[in-house]
Amino acid sequence: MENISDIKNNLSSFCASIIRCNLKGFTLILLFSTIISSIGLANTYLMSQILDVLSQGATKHMVVNFIIIFIIVQSVKALVTYIFQYIVMKYNMKISNSLVKLIVNRLHGVKILSVKKYDSVYLAERLDSDTMLVTNFVISSLPSICMNIIILLLVFNLVVLIELKYGIILACICGLYILLYLLFKNGLYLKMLNYRNAKSRYLQSINEQIAFIDYVQIHVIYRAFLKRLEKYYDVFYKKGILLQKNSNLYVLVQSVIYLVGFSLVIYFAGTDLANARITVGQFTIIFTYMGIALSNTNLILIFGQTYQNTKTSYNRIKELYQLELREDGLLKKETVNFIEAKDISYIFENGNGLNKISADFQKGKRYLICGSNGAGKTTFINILIRQYKSLSGDIFIDNINIKKINYEQLRLNCFSVMNQEQKFPSVSVVEYINLSNNTEYSTREIIDRLIMKDMYNIAMDIHEVLEKETQNINMLSGGEKQKVELVKTILKDADVYFFDEPTAHLDQESRDEYYQYLKKEKDKIIVVVSHNSQERQYFDVIYEV
């Protein structure tokens, strides 16, 4: 979408930017809305003419002509409505997808810890519902309100031409509707915002009940988990009731205004008809058009409620869009020969952390980072690859401060990283390896490349899961997943390899293969995180964390 900065301003400018990017579709929707509304008004006029002709004595031929005209008009309306609904659905899906990609692309550049504070299911549900609501507002509500206003002005002029008092009644009702909206708008917004947030958290809790079934079964904590669900439901229920009460009151007052206004129209129009000041056809026009005018005024009031609902979605989207972006330099490096970390410090939430850690890594050597569990070994790796930002200290790549280097380019071309606790997308093993490394290897090619690196045992271990092309990687055991992660990391052609607990799930033969592989990689920087003290013999330099 062009001019995405509009998302930071307000809902009106954001909607305007969406319309600019989809001007053709919005114009078509507005055009077809106009045609459908015009046909509706023409139907009313046509029926009033039929009534006048019938009351004055019509011939059979005239009646047939009116029926033919009526059928033609209704057929045109049905065809136009069909095309209109197709266009609305097409642009609804297109715009909604564009908004989702806009926000997801933005989240890809956000600091990882800012995103991790949100549950992924909570974010997905929130993003889906909010983008759909904003899209519906732009595609359906805005064209509709434009037509409602135009029709209201046309009808106002028509009824004023017949009798001024009907125009005065309509103007008074519009004034009361505006006052009603101003009184309720803040309440509508706040209660909808609270309800939407409570709903997202409740759906997140439902997901927990399903995602952690094994955890619940093993620890026999059914009641405790259901209590969590009940707690979020209670909040969701209370917010929903408050929203419904407020909305019901809003609709009730709106209905009373409508009822009083339409009763006055019936009274005056009926009196005029009884006194022969207007014809039956004119009565029909006044009765129907005033009904249309009051309904449209009612819809304008409903639009105010819809606007407040959409505003809550827009502000929730805006909140995600304004999460702090990670810093990245402009300098693009194609190779890495030397990494130096100076006085790196990082504090965890529990108060522990890294305190002035210094280390250097040069091509052709193997490095072991060891320490007790929770000491910060993995965190140190995440700082080196700039996934986390240290509180103090500096990191240099080939004597260049990382703040000046484009780290996305560096990760793409120079780093290969094995994570200890990797979350996997819903893909097959082969797809995962190719997706991670931007390759298109077949199962045979993956096996062949492992054998070329003399990793026969690992190749045979992973061969079976590679053959299952339709099996989701998340269906594998924890040990199998770690082997896949190890293979993925080894197969990438990089200058620097980071392995986090690579041998935790390997048998002795596979471990020996892995360390023989490390010895052969003479022109690489190899950094391994491990708590296994028996592996020290395989490394040139050991850093204690």
C-alpha cells in the first residue's frame, strides 16, 4: 500500500490511503451503489404512478405496460446487485489481505522481545478481526453512507416541494440523531475497545486449553486450566454485557425518535389526504420517501456506531504498527572474517545476566561457549547475531561496529544459526530446510550433501523423515526436530556457524561425525554453545559464561 505513514495519523487518513490504493474498486462500488439506490427510488415513483392511474380508471393495456416496466426494472436491479456483491467480495478480500501483509511485514522488522510479549494466537485473531472490520468499513460502510446522504438530500428536496412541514420534521429528527450520537460516541468507543481486547484474551485462553493438552494431562491440572479459561470468560462476559447495554440504550433512543417522527408524518400526510390536499399518489410518495429518509437518517446514526467500532480496530492495528523497530545499519557485507565482542552486558527479568563479557572469533577456529543452565549462553549468541540488544558494550565485524552494518544482509549471506528451542512452521522437513536456507534441494540432494560432508549416520537418521513429504515437521519428536535443525544449519553455505546444543539428541556415532565435520571446516567461524564439559577437546578456544 502506498503512503503507509497514514496509518500513524488517524482513521480518516488511513481510510483515504486505502481508497487511493484501490480507487478503481471503490469507484465501481460507489457507482453500483448509486444504481441500486436509484432503482429503489424509481420503484417508489413507479408505484405511486400506478396507484394514481388505477384510482382514475386504467385500461388493461396500461396495467400490462406498467407490469412490463416493473419486471424490467427489477431484473436490472437483480443483475446489478449480483455484480455489486461480487465486486464487494473481491475487494474486501484483496484489501484485507493487503492490510494483513502490511502489518506482518512491519512486525518482521520489530524488536523480537516486543513481539514476544504477545501470544501468537492472540495476535493472529486480533489482526484478522481488526483488518476485516476496517476493510468492511471502507468497502461497505463508506459507500453506503455516501449514498444515504445523497438520498436523504434528494428526498428532503422532494418532500419540501410537496409540503414544507415535512422538511421541517425531517430536519428536526436529523438534529436529534446528531445530538444522540454526540452523547453516546465516547461510550460506544471505550466499551467496544474493552470488549474486543477481552475477546482476544478469551480466545487466547481457549487456544491454551488445546495447545497444552499434553502438559495438562501429564500434570493433571484440568481444573486449574479450566479456572484460567473461566477467569478470562468472566471478564469477556462482563465487557460484552456492558457493551450490549450501552448499544441497546443507543438503539432504543434511536427507535423512539424514529417512531415519533414517522408517526407525525403519518398524521400530517393522512390528514392532508383526507382533506383532499394531496392525491393518493402524492400520499404514497410522502409516506414512502419519508420512510426512506428516516431509515437513511437511522442508518447514518448506525454509521456513527460503526465508525466508533472501526476506530477501536484501527487503534489496535496502529498499536502493533508502532511497536519499536530494531535498528539496522546501511553497510552491506558479503563476508565475515572476524567478530569481536567487548564488555557485553545484559540483564534478565530475574536480575541475573551477562556482565561485561568479552570474546573474539576468527575464521578457521572452533569456539565453545559453556556455562551452567540459565547463565546466558544462548542470550550471548542472540546478541552476537543481533536478535537481542545488549545493555552495554559493542560488537565489531571485521573491525566495523555492528550498528553500521546491515544485519539482515549479514544473516542472509554470512550466518547460519541452529536454535535450541526453535518454533517450526506447518511445513514438511524438506520445505523447512529449503525455506530456511532459500534453496530448492530435493530429498536426494539433501542426503547427498550430508554424505559429501561424511555425515553418514546423520544422513541415515534423517532420511526417513525426509521421505515423508506430506508430514508436518511439528509431528516429529523433539530429538528428530533438533536433528532437522542441525542439518538445516550445516547445509547452508555461510562464513559463521552458530550451534546451540547441537549434540543433545545425537548418539555417539553421530556426535563423532559432527565433530569430524567441524574439524574439516577450516575456513569458517564455528561457535558452539554446550553445557557438556566432555566436548572441550574438540575446540580451539573456550569461553566461560
